[in-house]
Amino acid sequence: MFRSIPTITKNLLIVNFLAFLATQVLETREIHLTQSYGLHFFMASDFHLIQFITYMFLHANMTHVFFNMFALWMFGVMVENAWGPKKFLFYYISCGIGAGLTQEIVQFFSFYFSLTAQDPNISFSEVFVFGQQLSHQLNGWTTIGASGAVYAVLLAFGMVFPRMTIGVPLAIISLVLLDLVNTNVMVENVLSIMNHLFFIAIFIAIINPMNPLSQKIWRLLYTKPVEARWCVIGYIALEILYTWKNIQGDNVAHMAHLGGMLFGFLMIRYWNHHPDSQFNRSGGQDIFGNLKRNFEKRKKENSNMHVEQGGAKEDDWEYNSRKKQNQEEVDAILDKIRKSGYDSLTKEEKQRLFEASRNL
């Protein structure tokens, strides 16, 4: 299974798990990577620009890193195969940085409103003065995790494959909805235990999906398949609702998740409206470029076979003319897929592509 994971997704999984392992080992020696490489508030004394990159490879605990990497594996494989490694890596890192920028803006306004609550007449310039004076106290505002970039990958999956159906974990939906309205410490502990049980169950099911126990777990945990576009809309709605939990003391950067998705949405929209951009010229080559090359190879072989079998010159000319016309139609369909996605094809174009592929 691991060999079938494309290059960038595979390396991101490895780097994130290695970084988590290093974090746990070094903490036993009083070396805290989070303090140095987590994303600090830009007014804090420990803030450095490199943290916009490093923060997305650090995680708080095993549950945190597991669910982020599970989502990256689940959706990243499909998106990277459709886009190619360079485009996917650029998208992932850019959206991770965008999520970090969003979190910085949220923290700034949080700091600003906390000051205006004490002095309503305070100006923006005075806010920066206070930030410099309190820079050491602001070091505690630290963000870590790949969630912003992973949520952007989820969005990309929903936009590239909007009608593809996926299973939605019924158990985790129940936990999320309960957690959304919960403000009790005892209930919080129960939810934590249930989350860990869910983590263990889904891990067993992934390791050996054909095992009878694994199949029972999937039937228990999952709803009927839902189209990807509705899953994305559901996640966006949940993140918006969860911003209320931040007010109640929740320490999850939900606005960073939304920020990563916003940057991803703008990037994909730009690529869709600029099909001749650098990434779009190379995007999807892994899937559709190989398909086009196979068509061309088969065309050449058929042409040679026809000539070798003999026949009138007029017949050969008609045969080659028809083959050329068919190839041009297929090339136009493949170009349309690369620019606008498979779902942009008409029913006739999909049927034409299917018939052509059967002749490979």
C-alpha cells in the first residue's frame, strides 16, 4: 500500500511522523522544538519568518498527527495524482503559509480587542507599541500542526473530484457535534477517551482492511457514501461553528483551517481561469499525459499494420485521415480534462473517451 502513495504525499507523511518522533524524544532532554519552530505571534520576541514553514510539521500529540496524516493520505493521493508532484507541493506549502498568515491576523485582532477593552481610544500605532513592550509575554501564542494545509488538500479534492463519493465516519460526526456544544470538563475527558478508541479502531481497519474485524469496524463507523463537494461544505460549516468554541477557551486554530481553505480556493480559481499558467501546463500529466502517449503509440502501430497488410492507396489515405481526425478529437478531450477537470466533459465526450480507451 505504501508503495502506491505518490512521491510528495509519501514524503510529507514521513517528514511529519519523523518530526513528531523527534519532538517527543528531544522533550525528554528539555529541548522543545515547538518553542523554537512553532509559529509565534509576529509581535512576540520568539517570532521568526521560518516558522511559517516549520510550524506545519509539528504536532501536539499522537492523535493530532495521526488524524492530520490520515486525511493527507486519504485525499492527497488523489489530488497529487491528478496535479503532479510540483503543483501539489507548491499548493500544500502555500496553503500552509496562508493558514499561518490567517492565524497571525486573528491573533493580532484578538490582541487589539483585548487592549481596546481596557482603553477604547487606543490607536493602531499604540497597539504596536504595546506589542513591543509585551513581546516576551506574547511568546505563549504558538500555533503548530499541518491542519491548515491538510484542510486545503480536502478542499482541492472536493473541487477536482466534486461528485466522487466517499465514506463519512458516523462515529466521529457524533463526537464532533457533541464536542461542539460541550463546555463541561468531565464530558471533555469522556470525549477524549472516545476519540482514542476511534483512533485505535480506524488504525486496525487501515492495517488490514479485508480482515472480518476490520469490515465490521467500517460498517459500524461509516455512513453511506457522500459526494466530496458536500463533505467539503460540511467541514467548512463545522469550522465556522467551531470559532464559537475558541471564545469558550478552545485552543484549536479553526480560523487557520479556514484560512488554508480560502488560500486553496483562490489558488484553484486562479489556475482554472489561467489554464496556460506554468502549473496547469504540467498538471495532470501523470494521468492524462500517459493516456495521450498511449493513444499516439497505438495510432502509430495501427497505421504501420495497415500499410504492411497492403491495400489500395485510396484506402490507406482514408484510413490515415480517419485516424488523424479521431486522434484530434481525443487530444481535445484530454486538454479539456487538464484545464477544467473530468466533470467538465459532456456525456458524448465521456463516451468518446471511453470508446477510444477500449482500442488501446
